[in-house]
Amino acid sequence: MILSARNNQFKFEFPRNFIPKEISDKYKPYLNKMPGSMIKEPIDYFNYGIQSMNLPGPSFDPISQNDFPGNTRKFRTSLPKQELFDKSLTVTMQAFDGWVNYWMAIEVFDYYYKQSGKNPFVPEGVGLQMIDGNGNIFVTCQLKDMIFTGVSALDLNFSSNTIEFQTFDIDFSYNILETVVNLT
């Protein structure tokens, strides 16, 4: 029997150097004084909040051409395969108490935005791994030359004081997607 795909069979984490040292040093004392917390590094706290991701697949609009006697024919585009991807990535994060990881995301966004003249790209190492039912990694996607493009709005409300699962999105654009399929 062939099993259906499960949505949680992937591994995605930001690289260890995604959060710059100055921001990491700022949040580390706060994380270390949280009662019962086993997470000591801000990048681990940030990665722990990853809930889902959206990586669009390839697509193109066919080229239409009329031939004699007026029939319309469709052809594929002449763009290279790499240009058929939307090249956007959305990561949905769970919001933690006090929205600490949201504000961390805002500061990281600000850091990379200010780097535009130097090196605006997120450090290499951002990747997605697909895992089969036995725990084997069979597809690895590396996202290269990625820029941090946005953090979703913060929705706060005085009329709701219950603890509930809340999320926010962080958006990226990448330039190169390398995919390696390992079926051995």
C-alpha cells in the first residue's frame, strides 16, 4: 500500500549565523532567565517557533501564436528552468509569550535591510529537507542568495485575553534554488 504524504515530513531551520551576534547577545540574557527554559541560544528559540513554510513550485504562462488559417497554438516559454520559480518563501512562526520572537524577527529584518550596500543576503545554509516515513532524507533544497523581504503585521486586541495559538509570517526572496534528490 502506498502511503499518502504527510505535511510534517520536512526539516527547515535557519543557519546558526542567521541572527547576527549583536542581536543574539541582546536576547541571550532574557532567554537564560526564563524559568525552566532549556533553550539558551536565540537561534534555537527562533527555529523552535517554525510552524510551516510555503515554497512555490515552477510555472509559466504559455506563449500563444496564431498560424494559418487562424488557429491558436501554445508553446512553452524560452526562459531557463530556474526562472520558472516564483522565488519567494514564506515561513510561518508561532508567536511566543510577549511576542519575543516577533520582535527578534523585526530586528533581524532591520539588520539585513541596512546591509543592502554590503551583503544583504541571509547567510548560506538555508535549506529544506524532505523526509520519508522511515526518517530518511531523500530531497534537499538549498536556497541561495536569499534576502529577507518582510515580517507580517502584529495583530493585538484588548477584547481577547485568552492564551491561544498565534502566528506571524516572515517572507524571503531567493535567487537560486538547488535541489538534490537522493533515492538510494
